[in-house]
Amino acid sequence: MFGRKNQDGRGQTPVPAKTDRDVSAPSPVRRISIRDIPNTVKAIRRSFPGPRGAEAILRVAIERSAYADLIAHAKESLEVEVCGVLAGQVCEDDEGLFLHVEAVISGTAANQASTHVTFTQATWNAIHQTLERDYPKLKMLGWYHTHPGFGVEFSEMDLFIQKNFFSGPTQIALVTDPLSGAVAIVANTLRGIEYLSRFWVDGREQPCRAPESVPGNAPETPPATGDPGRSAQALEARVSQLVLAVDDLRTSYHRFLTFVGIVFCLAIVVAVGYTVYNQYISRFEPPRLNSYAPVPVQIGDKTVLLGVGVVEWQVPPELNAVFLQLEQLKREAAEKAVKEAEGKEGKAPSPTGAPTNPPPDVVNPKTANEPR
């Protein structure tokens, strides 16, 4: 059996071997029905959160919150792969079977590398504990992981994990590239693992990427070399990766500038607050005693010791200016007193009692006419 693309290019359609009948018409998409799942799996009757008459091998509906958590987890690391599981319900409506993913559980303690990821025993223990504690009514519908920077085609190891650990007909695998945003989903069918062409998030259709062939399944017609469509898709994916890388770099730069600005503003606020607080406290801070020394003082014929304490007081700037002004006034008054004292000393009598400037001779009127 060989495979070819539908005319709308949305997925793989099995083509039977040539017969006498015309085989040019495409075969209809065969959905996974309730008869394809074991009796132990019970499908819940529920309306499909999407358009009616959707053509898909298996309809997959993902809640918006769950898909947002998946994308956020995928973008946590652009260097190594991350993984987790999809939790939800197997549902059925009038058109058949579909999966309703209501939550994602990230795989902690997984062995992560740039090109592969491994579920460890610790990872499984953490997943089962979270599923039983937070989502007791949900079932494990599959798993997801990332391919940061190298597309969304499932590798041989990815398909091995799907075949051996998630082999149920209602279990899927999702891979996403956090740099380009591309998504691919595979499901287990009677013909092997097949890529899905679309899925739905909150009722809105989302496209899936699908390669020309799936390793491990029946061989398909090799793709034509030099396909301009595939070249355009590869170029678009590369441009998307470069744009996302530039956006991440710009976001990191803006975060750094924001952090520096916040630190600078906090430093200014702290400095201003410390200055205001220091000025406020200095007004009410009492003097601090630094030392205490006895000083002898003579009182009458006795000598007594007088205690003198040396204190330290941080004088507020406004009081310090007042004190400086008072000190200047005292200094000017002292200089004025010295000058006045010097002036009085210049006019004082001589020590012998004689006047400094003797008065003129006194003439006796009785002897004034006598000859000399």
C-alpha cells in the first residue's frame, strides 16, 4: 500500500493497489471508531467542541488553558527537550470518537538533552502522583515533547516510545518546536502510526505538520525532488526561528534595562529616605556621654573634686547655623570690649599722681602787678 497527499495537502490517504476500477478518486478518511478501542475503555458521551463534519483520522480537542500550559512549558527551555503527558477523556458524539485533552502534566526529573528526552522512573512517579492528586477523573491520553530548533518530525526513538509505551488506539503523541511554533500529532491506527492533519484548541482549528512518510510504516511514494512547496515551508520555518530568536534577544535586553532602571530608582529612593530620616532623628537624639573626669576646684581653703562629663551631640544643621551666629556675635562683643578697655587705659592718670598734661600757671591777682 502506498500513500499520497490529498488534493488539499492536509494529510496522508491510503491508496489501494491498482485494479480494473478507476483509482484516481481519493479514498475517504477512515476515522478511528468506537469498535477500534477495547471494551475496557469507556467513551463519555459529549459534544465535540468544534465544527461539525470535521474530517480527521482522530479528532483531538485541547482546552485553551491546557494548551497554554503546554506552550509555556515548551518555551521554558530552548536548548534541551522537555516532555510531559496529556490528560483528558475519551469522548463520543454522533460523528464518532474524539479525544478531549483537559490538562497537561509536565515531566519533571526527565533526562533532557538537545536531541532527545527520556522518561525516568522518577518522572513516571511524579506524573502518576499529580494525576491521582489533581486530576483523579482524567485519563492519560498520550504524551508530548519538544524539538527546539529542528522541526516537528518524529524520530525513530519518538516512534519507538509511542509504539511501546503509548500504544493504545486512544493515545496520541504531540511534538512542538518552540522556536517556529509548529506542531505535529500522531495517532495509533490499524495501519500503524499516522500523522494527523489538524486539531482544535478551544473549538478553533489548528494545522498540523506532516512529513511525506512515516518511518516504520508501509513505504510510500517518495516525494518529488525540488518541491517548491516544501522549500517554501522550510524557508518559512527558518525565518520564524530567526524572528523568534530576535524577539527573545530583544525581550532579554528590555528585561535587563528594566532591572537596571528599577535598581537605580530604588537606590535614589533609599538615599533620599536615609537623608530625611537622619535629619529627623538628629533633632530628637539626646547627647551621648563619652567620658567623665574629676576636676579639682579650690573653694575657700579646701580643694574639692568637681565631676565634668564630656558629651557628644550631633547638632542639627539649622541649630549649628544659629550657634555659629551666636559665636560670631560673642566674638564681636569681646573684640569691642577689648577696644573700649584699651581706650580707657589711654586716658587714665599717671602712677605718681601728677597730671599727664599740667595745667597752665595760676596768676595771683595780688602779685600780678609786682615786678619780677
